[in-house]
Amino acid sequence: MYEYAIAWEWLAFAARWFHVITAIAWIGSSFYFIALDLGLVKRPHLPPGAYGEEWQVHGGGFYHIQKYLVAPAQMPEHLTWFKYESYFTWISGFLMLCIVYYGGADLFLIDRHVLDISPPTAILISLASLGVGWVVYDLLCKSPLGRNTWGLMAVLYIVLVFMAWGYTQLFTGRAAFLHLGAFTATIMSANVFMIIIPNQKIVVADLIAGRVPDPKYGQVAKQRSLHNNYLTLPVIFFMLSNHYPLSFGTQFNWVIAALVFLMGVTIRHWFNTTHARKGRPTWTWIVTVILFILIMWLSTVPKLLTGETDAAAVAPAFQQFAGDPHFPAVKQLVSTRCSMCHAAQPVYEGIVRPPNGVMLENDAEIAAHAREIYVQAGRSHAMPPGNITDITPDERKLLVAWFESAVEGKKQ
């Protein structure tokens, strides 16, 4: 059993590393070509059929790049297709989903306080949501609405917000954000696999055969590429969100997700406008900062919105992290809810070492990690994962009161 757990842990690490490498390759090439396309300049000396050109310098060399909307008069012997970065990013990401969230469904995927379902049911819901998501998105793009680019994007935003809310009603907060990222990334990768590359191949085949390509193939591919452009940054946020429990472990996590999508739009708009040499719209950064501050505010689950009672009234006697006569109550709480994993020798099945090396077995260790306990188990619901140890709302309030009163006590 021990050897199996170690092997599984290394498999997860290998898949995560593979995923990061392929994602960097995909995102990097995507950002580069978007910037290149927007920066192209039309000049009179260009060859017939050329749309624009760009001069760039990198690594001690100069590059002269020309773009043809269809193709040059004579096709080159070799074409480099940028597609495998996308495919392997999705494949490695799905592998990570299987290893971490399907393989550890009881711990990471299911929160029985949110929805009491079995691991097989949760996995089927997860898989179905990814597949159905692409079908709904593709049908919307092919519908009459698809002819209105910005109207379509508004409807797609509503769909994404609905999915954000829906996932938080099904899974743990951590899994909900991860699935929202996977949902969006599936759409992006399927755009490449199902639309963009096939359309490009049709155009190439027509040119080789001497036929005039239908311009609709390029128009459709460009629309899907535009969607991928604005979805990239939110996907990165959701894939990294498991490291930041205040983003997903709160009552308003789906609202935070909705705002993250808007931040992705404002940030990309600045880069797109700048690369197109149409100015530098600084207002986009002002909006982004405002959205981020709003996210920070929502992450603390304001009492004004939740009706939560004053946490200090739950345990007013806690004035310091350790040494207080009431501290044994906190220690007892941590011992019953946390230390089965956060121990030198964890007793929870499948855990062979304390997560992140954090141990909570004595007064000194609990006091040393007071802030982490406060953030991950008090202010957010990130810990325990899926609330596997059934920590109650009153117990979370107790941890909040303990930390906040101790901090206030130190100030006095």
C-alpha cells in the first residue's frame, strides 16, 4: 500500500509537469501569434496576396515575417502546424483530472455537505459536463447568433457564469474551480481540433487542387480563435486557484469566478489594443484593479451579505495563539479535524506524509500555523478537503475568533 501511494504521487507529479510544459508551449505560441497578427503592417512592396508584414528582433537575429490570408501563389514544401501544443495540454490536463480528482474523489471532488453523491456518480457528472459544454458552445456558434460576434460572446459569458454556479452546487469549491477551468479549456482545445485545424486543411487542399477556397472557413476559424484569446487568462487562474483557498472556499466563489472572466477580457483587451498599435487603454487596468479588489472583498464572505454573527462573540476568551487557558478547545478541534493528515505519520488512507509538510500535533505547531488554519479552515472552506472530517460552521467561527482575537490582543 505504501509503495502504491508513492508511485501514485510521482505519477501525479509527472502528469502535472507534463501539463505545465505543454500549457506553456500552447499559451506562448498563442500569445505570440495574436501579437504578431495584430502588429502586421500593410506596405506597397508586399508580394501578391500578402496581407501584411512584421520585422522582429530576438536572440541576436532579425526576422521578416509575412502573412497571407489564404496562401502564397506557390505552396512551400513544408508547413509547420501549431496544434499539438493544444492537444497535449488538454490530454495532460485530463490525465491530471483523472489522477487527482477522480482517483481521490472522496477527498478532492465530493463535498457531501454540498451534494451527497457517490464517486462514480460525481465522475460521470464531471465527464458529461465537459462533453455537453462543448456541444452547447458549438451549437451557439453555428446558430444565427454566431453571426454577431459580440452578442455571441455575451451569451457565452452567461453560460460560463451559469456553469460556475452549477459546479459549486455539485463539487467542492476547489474542484468547482478546477472543473470550470477544464470546461473552458475543453472548449478552447476542441476549437483547435474540431474547427480551426480542419478548416485550415480544407483551405490548403483547395489551393493544392487549384480551387479557390471558400472564405467562410477562415472567418469561422478566426471567430473561434478570438474566443480562445479571451478565455486563456481565466483558464490559467482556475488551474492555479487550488493554491489560493480564499478564491474558491467561500460562499461567493461562483461570483468570484464570474469576475475573473471579466478580468480576463479587460487584460487581453489592453494587450490586443497595444499590439494593434491603437493606443494603450489604461482604463482597462483601472477596471481590472477594481474587479480584483471586489474579489478580495467577496473572498472574506462579508457579514453584511451573509448575516454571519460577530465571530468574536463565539469565543471571546481567546486572546493569544497558545498558552491561553481556553487554547485546549482549539487544540482539540484541530486534533479531531486536521491532525489525521497533518501528522508525522498520517492515519488517513492514501496520505503517506503531511500535506505540504504541515504538522499540527502540538501547541507549538498549531500556533506556528495559526494563519494557515485561519485562512484555509476558518475564513474559507478549503480545509478539510471536501469537509471530509465534518467540521461545523460553529467550529470554523471558533477558529476565526481565536485568530482574530489573538491578533488584536498582540496589538494592545
